[in-house]
Amino acid sequence: MQMNASHTSLVAVGDSFTEGMSDLLPDGSYRGWADLLASRMAARTPGFRYANLAVRGKLIGQIVDEQVDVAVAMRPDVITLVGGLNDTLRPKVDMGRVRGLLEEAVERLAPACEQLVLMRSPGRNGPVLERFRPRMEELFTVVDELAERHGALVVDLYGAPSLADPRSWDVDRLHLTADGHHRVAEAVWQTLGYEAEDPDWRVPSAPTAPPGWVSRRTADARFARQHLLPWIGRRLTGRSSGDGLPAKRPELLPYEGPVTGGPIG
């Protein structure tokens, strides 16, 4: 890996993880690891350009149809692609189709940039992870194979204890906290060859006293009411949290800070 790397442009492709949920800014918009990474890269390279095409809720087929050609046309130095995890969370998923679509995305994106970056997405410790772990690991096997075949880098977030820690996850148990996004930005930063700013990003925060039974049950009830039931409702009706939402940063423009005023629903 080349240290002290330098890149002039970044395009991020994906779903809510790359959009930045739930790293909420005071104005109600989201920041996230991709914005944090772009900010670091821009600080080193005058005129650095950044686009973020990610939209929450997107399946890998939608990412291929709606984002890949746009990213290819931009011809940036770096493209990040994280997709397929939403597919693995669906009750019925054709993992063969997911593999084929991910292969299509990588085959089109890799020649369009100097460096393609793929990821093994993080997973929150708990019963949900255990239920879907086989599908996730099948997806990550495909990611590893494609990276080796096409010269892409792989950021292993799945193997990081800090990102398995429930404290790195928002109350919806699907999206990272601000601290979690900072850790992801550091992981990608180092994988791209930049000098580490946080060498211990994989290390969880210091242990804290576990919540009591009443606190856990209250949190479980709030999670079910505010997040789980609406999520199930969208699945049953074929809707997505990203329906009708535009890409976060649809144009490859000089990076001057996070976009503000975006929707958070």
C-alpha cells in the first residue's frame, strides 16, 4: 500500500450506510463517513472534488441501475461501492442474483477510476446479526473475490470489534452513530494509503456498566415501535425509505463541507 497517498476526486456509491445515516447534523441533514473522508482528502488536495450518489434503502439492483453509470461518467480517482446488504435483510433474497449484480457493478466501475474501494460492512452484535450472518458472509465472500479479480481494495469493517459494539449503533440498530462513522472514515483513509490519524479505530470504547433490565426492555419497546414495525410495513408494501429521494451530492464538485438541509425521513 502506498503511504502518503494523494487523490483529486471521490465518488461514493451505495445506500443509507454511505449516505450517512444516522450521523445527524444540527440542521437535520446527515454527514457520515464518506463526507468525513472527503473532508480529509480535500484538506490535503486543493480543488478536491466529491460526489455522493448514495440513497437510503437502495437494493443492489437499484444501485446498478441508478448510480453506476453516473459514477462511471465522472471518471474520479476513487470510487467507493457498498451495496447488497439491504438485499440480505429481505425475507426472500436470491443471493445468486445479488452476486451477479455486484459483479456487474464492479466490472463497470473498476475501469472508470484509479482505485475502486469495496467493503465488508459492519454488523452489530445481537440476534439480528446472527440471523442474517450466513447471507452477509456469503456477500462478503463475493466482495473479496471481486476485489482480487479487479484490483479493488477491501475495507474490513465486519471484522472490527469497535463496529460490532452496540454502542457504535444508533437506536434504530441499523445505522452507525457519529462515532461509528468516524471509525469507518478512518478505516477507508488508512486503506487508501494515508497516514493513520486513529491507529486504534478497531478498538471499542472503554467498557461501561450494562443497562438494567427495565432500561433494556424500554429500549426494545421503543425500537419496535419507532423502527422495526415501520421497517416491516415498508417491506410488506414494497416501499423503501429512499423512494423519491435524490442523491446526496449528485455532481462531482469541489468539496467545501457537508450539504445541509437534506431530508431525514
